[in-house]
Amino acid sequence: MTKTRLSLYDTTLRDGQQTQGVQFSTEEKCQIATALDALGVDYIEGGWPGANPTDSAFFDEAPKTTARMTAFGMTKRAGKSAQNDEVLAAVLNAGTDSVCLVGKTHEFHVHTALGITLEENTANIAQSIAHLVAQGREALFDAEHFFDGYKANSEYALEAIRAAYDNGARWVVLCDTNGGTLPAEIAQITREVIAAGIEGERLGIHTHDDTENAVACTLAAVDAGARQIQGTLNGLGERCGNANLTALIPILKLKEPYASTYDTGVSDAALGTLTRTSRMLDEILNRVPHKQAGFVGSSAFAHKAGLHASAILKDPSTYEHIDPAVVGNARIIPMSNQAGQSNLRRRLADAGLEVAKDDPALALILDEVKAREAEGYSFDTAQASFELLARKVLGQMPTLFEVKRYRVTVERRKNKYDQMISLSEAVVVVKVDGTKHLSVSESMDDTGGDRGPVNALSKALVKDLGQYSGALEDWRLVDFKVRITQGGTEAVTRVIIDSEDGQGRRWSTVGVSANIVDASFEALLDAIRWKLIRDRS
């Protein structure tokens, strides 16, 4: 059976940049565009040329892609012709074969935001799209606030999108701009739009996630006949974000009825890079990946309960809806005080530690895990620390190096500009291969800011570890979490540190102490030891 083609339109470079705290550089936008093209999307919306320097620079430096690079802008303004509107001209000057223009389709916004008549707005849409087509460009029209507009005045909302459709728009995209429309409404209205004469093969869907239904709303529109999907990597976007392509792509590829009905243009091999692509974006944004994200989250295939892990050993499909490798992810069997021996043996096997089913060491490891967790440790996320604990019980923990002492100071003082600044400094003495090494490091970054005592400690630790220093050149900290596990004067601090290296590996370690610096140092030591052991093995 011939599959129906669905077009994937990515708006990460524009909508994603509207996320609070996100600001891409031109170089970063080029890197993301290259990754999107490798993933197999059909369109990459590069931004709004003329709206800001970064977007304008991107179109000058954009990589060559198989995907259609698309410039975004708005329909011409009232009182100007399409030929003489300088804002529209800037969009066309980007030179992209495809251009997407946004226009109002909700009468409330026409009157309130634009302050013009409905007739003027309709004319602006029609003339703008006709101008794009006359210039030989593929025209797309984003029907802003369409679903709210349709519910308020369906006759005008349809009139507005017909103005684009009848003047040659290749795609008319129905936008749930406020993100408040639910899937059943999306499906019903999309069907009514098609019944009104807007061909489904030229209809797209653009949803926001304000009710956490953006993916479901997008699928509802596809079910109703829309054939273009707009979304962003990791669901980036204004407010609560946009429809998440890292969820939509695998759903369309792997789940029925979509898998046997539609073709997205994403190959099986490209689907296998989805997790890496998702985490690459978080790396660019310096954000910690969302662990509970579907398909690509580090907890998406984590099985903590002993009963679950036991079943997973027999058949992974007992608690997994897909094979994690299909999307480039991996199964995790965390350790905690809920674990049974099946869970434990699987986790040990994942670490390369084969232990027989009747080995008494299994009970010793479980007892140690439970005792440690009673003290405040948590191993369900700190997999690397658990592995080191197990190695120690099994007698498979190499010494590597010994920390003789460390000291951290935090100084508050005025700089030469008479500004109060802080400066953290760490001294670490380690013994490697029988030789003592003393290292001193401060936490000042390139901008002159203090990165704190934990940063100073990590830099001092790796500064001189003898034969191991070279192996740690690509190691870095990516997240640092602190939790007080008891209150009052008996407070105990738990520190979880997430690390990453140049091979793309991520691992977590834990430290516990009444002293936050000491807890941090313990987690740092585990992070370094785990990497050195894994590199050696």
C-alpha cells in the first residue's frame, strides 16, 4: 500500500528562540540546522530576516540543506503595497525558495491588534501571498489564532485562509496560537475546513502546548486530514512551548495507524539519532535534558521496581512500548532500596560485572545499598556511584589514586574597580603511583566571575593526576543538584553531580555529608573514578 506523505516543518530556529532564556547565536543556528537536515525534516524555518541581526546573519551563512530553508515574516501592512512594504521586502531578500507569512484570522485580533477592517486584513493576506507567488517563491501562510477565530466567527476565519489558498499558497497552516484548543476540537474544525474547500493536501497544523496537548492536537489534525506538521525539537517555544517533534516523529514512524499509513521522510537510521539530536540541542542551550521526556529522556526506559526489572530480564516488551535503541536511547535499571536481586544482576551486567545468581555478594551489595540510602544516599539516579559501590564489595575496585587532603577557601573582596567580588580557591593533595601531587586552582571564569568552590575543587582535582590527567581532559560537569535530606541541626546534604565526556557519555554520582563541600567532593571523586575505570575497560 502506498503511504501518504506527511511534511515535517521545523520551527526551532524561530519559535524555539522565543523560549524564555533561549538566544541562539548564528553559529548555533547553523549547527542546529545541519542536525535537523540530517534528521530528515522537509522544511527548516530559519527565522525572521530583518527582525534581528542574528536572523539576518543566519540567512547569509545558512548551511546547504536538502530541507527547504524557509524565511518567516508577516503579511504586508495596511496602507502599503506588497511591492513597497520594506518589512516584507527584507523577508524576500533572504533569498529562500520558500517563505512563510503569518496573518490574522481572528476578527478580534484584526480589530484590536491591527486596528483595521476585516476587508483590509483579507486584502493584505491575498496581496502578500500573490506577491510571493509572482516572485517564484513557494508560499506558506500561518493562520494565526485560527482555531479561536473559527470558534468566534467561522465565516471570517475561512474567508481569511481562502485569501491565501486562492492566491496560490502551497500550505495553509492552522495555528492554535494560544494553545488552549483541545484535540477533539482541533479534529472537528480541521474536518470542517477541508469540507469548506481547503484541500487537506495543502493544510498544515501548528499547535502550542499550554494545555500539554500539543502533540495530541497535532495528531488529531493529521487524523482529520492535515498533511503538514509544524513543531520544534524538544518542544521549545514561547510560554509552554510548541508541538514536540522528538515525540511526534517516533509516534508517526512507530505507532499505528500512523506507521503503516504515513511516510515522514525520516529514515530508520535517522530515527536512531533522535536522542543524540535532542541532547545536542540541550547542550547548545546549556540546559539539563528533561529526564522524563518521552522516547529521548534518560528515564524513558528506566525500570526501578524489582518486579519490573525481573520481567524486563525475561522480555523487555513487558514494560517497554518500543526498543529504546530504535530512537538512540538506552535501557536503565536503576538501583535503590526497592531493588531485588534480578534488578541488581541486570544493573551489574550493564556495568560489565557478571555475578552468578547464587553469589552471596549479591546480598552484600543490596545490604550496602539499603544501608547507604538510609544515610541519605540515592542510587536510582546516581548509577555511576552505585557501580563503584558494587565494585568495592566485589573486590573489583582499583585504587587509581588516593586523596591525602584538600582545602577550599572562599574570599570576598573588592576588585580594582571597587566592586565586591568573591573568589574560590582549592588545594588538593593526591597520591598517584606512590608520588604526591599538590594542585591549586581558582574558580575564575573567562569573564572574571567566580564559579564557586565546587568548580575550584574539580579543576584542582584534574590538574595533576599523573598518568590519569590526559584521560580527564574531555570530562566536564553539566549539572549540580543539592538536597537537604533531614531538617534542623541534624541536616544532611545530598549532592548529585551529572558529568559528560567527549564520547557523549553522561553519568551521575552522589555524595552525602553534613558539609555541602564534602558531599560535593565525594561526588566529584566518584565521577572521576568512574570515567577512568570505564576508559581502562
